[in-house]
Amino acid sequence: MKQRIKHTILTLGMVCLMALVPFRVMAAHEGGQEEINVQELVMEHTSDAHDWHITTINGRHISIPLPVIVKSSQGWQVFMSSRFSESADGVYRGLYLNEDGKVCEKNAAGEEHRVLDISITKNVLQLWIVVTLLLVIFLYCAHWYKNKRPEDDAPRGFVGIIEMLVMFVYNDVIKETLGEKHYRKFAPYLLTAFFFIFLSNLLGLIPIFPGGANLTGNIAITFFLALCTMLLTNINGSKHYWKDIFWPDVPWWLKVPIPIMPIIELFGVFTKPFALMVRLFANIFGGHAVAISLTCVIFITCQMGVAKGAFISPISVFLMIFMDFLELLVAFIQAFVFTMLSSVFIGLAVQGGEEEHSVEISK
Amino acid sequence: MPSFLTPDFGLLFWMLIAFLVVFGILAKFGFPAIINMVEERKKFIDESLQSAREANEKLANIKAESDAILKEARQQQSQILKDATAMRDKIIREAKDKAASEGNRILEDARLQIEAERDKAKRQSREEVADLSIKIASQVIARNLQQDEEQVAWIDRMLDELTATKQSQQ
């Protein structure tokens, strides 16, 4: 009990100290610096960039430059993104970054247009970090199993946690929703998707370098994942699945003169993965936006006055801590939901006919 | 449309490569190792449980069997004991019977011998009596028939003596 009180006091003290930090920062910024633009800050932190911004000290940005790989009107070009900031007008070889941070060039008529861009951006680097970590984690686990026999002890520690997670997804999600017959075929994709999303979400919660990019909160990533699920669903769709779309079991007048139901069903083929894409994107994007907004609250209230700042900051810090815990939960839940829904969609497509068949038999 | 809602081609391109790489490697080397091991372990545990159950059953069977054997042995033992007792009794009885018959035979032999001896003795004594009688008679005759009274007294005395000896003999 005593220890607990001590712990609580210590925590409270830490929170108060953290609340005081903004004052120091404000003191450093004294002298009427630019107003804090929350929207800009949020967009800056949640969107992709050609450099990895770490911090700003006395107005100087410290960031990791990343390679730019583009195909402009002059052909393929590869250079570091620091070239843009080094040149006086921000233009390098006729290329420059527009206000969204995308590489653009101007054509002869002076119109801005984007170039074909496969640069290693912040998100791409984060993507490769996630991939590397996934490979390290799972190949390490696989290596751990290499010289083990079934009668040996079950793994403990890190390998044990990974085994538990894998078997949780494998048994309780994939096997449950896909059924005995089909689950083996789709398990690798679903497991990969789960761990990719989960690890990306977790790394997104770390505010500094090896993490912090908003990977699963980027529409391109969720678009790709949803596209994979959609392709798997429709390529493996059974005869029954397609019949349900084009000739569903509804009264004939809903499908003969005007095919209302088939249109709705066909629409459903695209809305399901679309919902997958938007759900993951919006949840992670929203989480990042809220976390940054709450941080901004401290600065804004401190700009409005020390008293207001001192009053609001502890609340904001408390909310931030709460949000971080919530995001930890969301990181898992969103990975879980994406995997489960993908599994359900694929399951409905591949096994539709058999269920009805078995129902008929059981009658 | 705001830029954060439009998928970037570059990121899509890299995502395609990265995801395919991670999927390919993990699907081949990552997940199967873990899943196979867990399933094999599960199978092993199931089999172990099964064999433990079988061993228990076997043990119970063995116990029942040994109990049966013990019971049978005990029965056999008591049977053997019973047989042995019966045999002993029989032997003793037979021995007794034999001993008794032997004794009887010996006794009979002895009786016969005694009888024979007695007959012989009787015969001898009779012969002696006859001899004596003859002697006495001859003496009497020899003493002649001179003194009748004397003779009669003497014969009486003789007869008394004989009778006395006979009585003492009996």
C-alpha cells in the first residue's frame, strides 16, 4: 500500500513536470513567433514526406534526408531529398516539392504537374523497417523451432508470445471463420496481413525515428491490403458466390426487368473491401491526429496565457496518456478486425454452396 | 480531393514489393515452422494422453489379472493342503489298519503257539501221569496184594498227593 502511494505521488510529480516543459519551450519561443497551426501540424505528422523530420531546435529543422527516385521529363533521377532544402529556391534539376510535399515539375506552359515518383519516402522507409522487423521476428522464431522436437518444452518469453499470437489468429480467427476445408490455403496471407498491420500500428505509436510514421493510416497501404482481400475473395469465389451476386434468392421482380438486387450485390463486392480500407485508414489516421492535437492543446493554451496553460496542460497530458493506451488497444483491435473481416469475406465466397448443401442434408 | 485521401503510386509500388517479399518469406519459412510445431506438439500431447489412458487401463487389467492369479493360487494352495490332509489321514488310517491286522496276526500266532505249547504240555503231563500211574500201579502191584488195608491207605495217600499236585498245578 505504502509503495503504491509512493508510486502514485511519483507519477503525479512526473505529470506535473511534463506539464511544466511547455513553459520552457514557450520561453524559448518568446518574441512573437509564428502562431501554431494545428491543422498544418497534424497533416505534417500524419502524411508522407521526403525526409524524416526528427525535431526542430531554434527554428532549424533536423531531419533524416531520404532518397528521391523520380522519372521527370529528363528521365530517371536519383538524389537525396536534402538537395531541395539546400538550394535557395527549393528547386533542384527543375523539380521541387509542392505544398503537399510531393515532387513536381513545371511543363513548358508553366503548369505544375506531378512526376512518376517511387522515392524512398518516410512511409516507404517505415514500410521496410516493418518488413525487416517482421522477417527478423519470424525467422528468429522459426530458427528457434528448428532443432526442437514436439516432445520438447513449449517456448517461453518472446517466442512464446509470438507463438501465442500466431496460434490465436490461426485457431480463433482463421480456422473459425474459414472452416476446416479452406483455412490452410488462406492462412499465410491472413497471418501476414495481421502481423503487418499490428506491427505497423505499434511502430506508429513510437514518436521517434524507428517508428512514428503513419503507415497504416496511409490510404495507399490500406488500399493495397483491401485490394489483396478483394482479389482473394473474388478469384476464389465459388459458383454459389457468383450465383448469389447475379441471381440471388429474391422474388423475380427484383431481378428481371430491372436487375436491382444484382446491381446492389455487385456494388457490395466493392463496398466490402472499401469499408476494410477506410476503417483501418480512418482509425489509425484519427488516432494519430487526436494524439497530435492533444499535444498542440498544450502549446495553444500556453500561448493564450501561463495560467490557462498551467491549468489545461495536466489535463491534456492525462488525456494523451489515456489516448496512447487507447491507441495500443486500437493497434491490436484494428489488426484483428481487418484479419477477421478479410477471413469472413473470403470464407463466405469460398464455402457459400457447401453450407446450404449441408443444411439441406441436415433437414 | 485532399492529398491524404489519394493513394500515392510510389508507396503502392513499394508496398506491393515489400508485402510480397514478406508474404513469400513468412508463408514459406515463418508461419509453417510455428504452426507445424504447435500442431505436432498438440498431436504429441493428445497421443501422450491417449497412451497414458491406455497404460492406466492396462495397469488396471494387470491388477485384476494378478488378483485373479493370486486368488487361483490361494485356491490351489488350499486344495493342495486339503488333499495333503486327506492323503495323510488315509496313510495314517491305512498304517493303523495294517498295524492292527499285523498285531492281530501276531497275537493269533502267539495264541496258536501257546495253545500248541499247552497241548504239548498237557500231552506230556498226561504221559507223565500215565507213566506215574503205571509206576504207581506197578509199585502197588509189586507191593503186592498182601495187605489190603495198607494198600488201600497207600492208594488213598497217593491219590491225595496227586490231587494236591494237580491243584497246585492249576
